[in-house]
Amino acid sequence: MAYVHVRHRVKDFAAWKSVFDNAIKMRKTSGEKSYQVLQPENDPNNLVLLFEWDSLANARKFLASTELKSAMKQAGVIEEPEVYFLKEAARGKV
């Protein structure tokens, strides 16, 4: 599987989440399989996102799309995201 890790700040989490949720069809059609939204305990507008994708090629294409850039602007993303394209190296349970 392919993964994307994104970190960025937003103006208001609730407003961002609404736009994020409304974009689910666009994300799924592009190859996104699952997501996690994480926040530091004391900073709800500082987001860490982990996405599972069907391929890194589809993830790269989506992250470069004008549709995503437009949605991010509408959602109130206030800084350039840090993005990492990742492949799984190991998995386990303890």
C-alpha cells in the first residue's frame, strides 16, 4: 500500500473538517482508501493527516490537482503543507 503524510495549519478545524468531509467522493475517486486526522492535544488547528492510497502515482496526481488546491483554500488552510509520500516497510501488532 501507499501512504501520504500531511501536516498543515488551518484557520478553524470545524470549517476545515466540513470541506474535507464534502470532498470524500473526489478523494475516493482519485484512489484514497482511508484516512486519519490527528491533532496535538492543545492545538486543534495544527493537523497531521495520514492517508492510505491505492498507489503513490495516484496520490501524487491528486495532491498536484487544481481541485485539491481549491478545496484547501476554501477549507482555510493557512500554510503550505508538509507532504511525505510513503511506502510500507513493516507492520505488526504488540
